Amino acid sequence: MHHDLVVFVPGILGTRLTRDGKDVWNQSKQALLSLRSPGRAVEGLMLPPGIRDEAPDGPYALEADRLLKGPEALPGFLSCTGYPDVRAALGWNDGQGGQQLHPKQYLVFPYDWRLSNKLTARRLKERLDSALDEWRSIAPGVYPEAYDDPPEVVLMCHSMGGLVARYYLECLGGREDTRALVTLGTPFQGSAKAVRVLTGHAVEPRNLAARAVQRVLSVNERLAALARSFPSVAQLLPFYRCVAKEDGSGRKRLNRVPVPDLPPELVREAFAFHEAIDNAWERNQAGLAAPPYRVHCFAGRAHPTVAGVVVGVDGGLTFPTRLDNDRDWGGDGTVLGGSAFASWALEREDDALWNGERHAGMAGAETLRPQLMAIRRSRPARQMLSGDADFGLEMPDLALDGEPFTVRVSGPTVTGRTLRARLVAPGLPETDAKPVTLLPDGTGGLAAELTAAAGTWTLQVEADRPHAVCHDVITVAEA
């Protein structure tokens, strides 16, 4: 596998979107969070109605020029710490004499994450067909084994990038040229946070000052309008039984029970997308004991994660981290562990690689590097079942400039350990940020209050004995 073409497919928010060299998403987000210019909140970023699986043109078209380098977030939905050095973060340069990747052996695939994953998968196929042909012509001069074993593709995917890859593999014939699929926090069964943002409940106003509640409601309304225009967000809707009612009638799928303020056409699009992949998988696997490519699945289950939606008798919506007691509802803070587990290819949960990192920082997690190096060398990756080092992290979706917000950790592993939290500014080293020690909160967990200026920050929480660290992104709006 070490002579194969390595392709990195980022997740939603992971690619910078520009027009005339200017970052459109950053400009739109700042307007979206401000009450002073609501009309500019979605200018240049919202897609036209009914675009579905087609490419936008004219003023709706944007350039996807490179991977995100710093932290970014769609408040209350998804976040990404950025990919400042993907090759180093993914551990391909091991510093132990292992052969490094040839420049033509590594491909980054930035894409417009607003668009349908079907369209993005078609673009991925076009790019890979060309890149793989070029690498196969070069590889034998670099790796002698490539003469007898033609190089194939190793897909390394973060978050939604794994859904793009699955559509490419099963619906567009990509499995014929692929050696391995490696996914990091991919929501194979969707994420309930997509329901939250699409129904206008992305940011919870609790624990915010009374004067901020109206502002949060306005932000939620604009976020919902923006997200509803993105086919990709609809395709992240949960495919599992995620809807419960207060009458105790049991959990159901989104296509079986209406959810107030969730457009039914978005639900239909989401289920059609998932069903297309599942049906293609069944056809492709007919008569086969295993797929022609290996699947390596990295997932988290240490953190409280929105599990679904409860519809009240008055039509009100709540988004709990548990729906019942019949399963483990933990995840990576964005995607439930059960959703990130590649159950379509792996038989046992022990076949996945579980870790304590948050969704936003999983692609750059230090603890994943040895496993990724082992995968590239075709060696068994060490299992990382959640254990003594992991802890659950809770944090707000949005904070206000200068006002304190609470970071809380919980779980049986926090007893007797020292945990510290710090906010790291984009472009500055972690050592420049002053850590704050978390203290007992009276409920068996630990907590600390932090404050920050307006901007997008990386939150780092680090524990000792044994050492563990996780990262996420918090957006701080102007007060």
C-alpha cells in the first residue's frame, strides 16, 4: 500500500471558498453573527433554490482553492480546526527512515462543500482518473513493486469527505481502483445536528444573558436559511431512527414522522442520497465475501453528542444527547459513535479505531499518527477503544465578546486528574495561550470559565495521568 496514490478529502467547512481571491465564507459569517448588517449575512454564499445535484453558475459559483488552514465553524452545527499541514498531521513522514511520499503520490482534493455530495463525487472521479494514470506512469521508477502491483488509491477522508468517497466508490465505479478507505468521524448515518440547524435551533440561547437571546434567535433564523440552500447539509440528515415524541410512541426515522420547520423535500433528498449508496453497495457486493478495498474507520464516543430530536405535544423541539437507554449515545461531539462506525463493511465494533478526540480536530490528532502510518504500511492498526485517557467535553456553540462561558468535562476518568483548558488564536502557537485549570463543579465533573475577544478560536483541553488532549472550535461574536 505504501506505493499507492494517497488522496485527502476534507470535510464540510474544510475548504476555503473564494471569489476574486477573497474569502467569501469568512465575510458572510461575520455579517451573519452581527445584528448591524443582517442583509449581508448570506450574500455571495447562499445557493439558488432547486439546485439539487447541479453546479452553480454566475454569482453563485465560488472557487474552492485550498484546504482550510485555521479554525472555522458553522455555529451550532459543524466545526473544523483546519488542516495546517495535512501530510504531517496524518503521519506520512514518520521520521524513522520510512520512505516519504513522492510529490505526485499525494493529492489534496479541495471542493465547494455547499454543493451536493453527488456532484462533488463526480468531480473527485474526474480528478482521480487523471492523477492515478499519471502516478502509475511514474511509480515503477520510485517503487519497484509497482511493476507487478499497479498502484491504486488510498482515500483519507475527514467528516463529510467520507460520504463523498462512498458515493464515488459505490455509485461511480471507484472501488475498482481503490485499495483502502480511511474515514475520520464520517457520519455514515448522518448527524442530528443537521436537524437542529435546518429547523432554526442551531445555537441554544441557554446560559446567555437575556439581552443576547434575541440575537441568538436571529442568528439561528439566518443559519437555517443559509443551510437549507446547501444540498450537502440536507445529505447530512440522520438516516437512523432519530425522532421521538413526548407521547412515548418510540423512535422513528425522519421520513416516517414530520418534524416542524424541517422541509420535507430536504428529508426526501437525504434519504435518496443514502439509499443510492446502500443499493449500489448491495449490487456491487453480490457474490463477494468482502469489498475489494479495506475500510479503516476512526470514530469517537467519549463526548456528549446530540442524538436526535424530540417533538413535544405543542410542536416544540428539543435535542437531547440520549433518546433512550438501549445503546451508548456518546460520540465525538458532532457525530454519534454508531453513525461514524462503518457497519456496512465492518462486522464488530472492535474493528473500528475509537479515540477521545473531538470531531473538529480528529484529522490532526496526535494519537492517530501511529495508526495511520501502520495502515499505509499494510500493518494492523492498534486498537484505541475508549479507556482511561478519554473524557467527555461540553462547551457552548456560541459565546459573546468579553462574557465568560463555561467549559465542562465529565466521565469516570476525570477523578484525580488535572485538566487545563486554553484558547488558541489562529496563527499563534499553543504555548502563547495561558491555560486555565478546571475545578470540581459539584456534579462529579470539572469546569472552568473562559473569556475571549470576538473571533474564531481553537479550544484545547489537556489532561494528565494519563495524558490526553482534545480540540474543538468556538465562535465568539461581538457583544
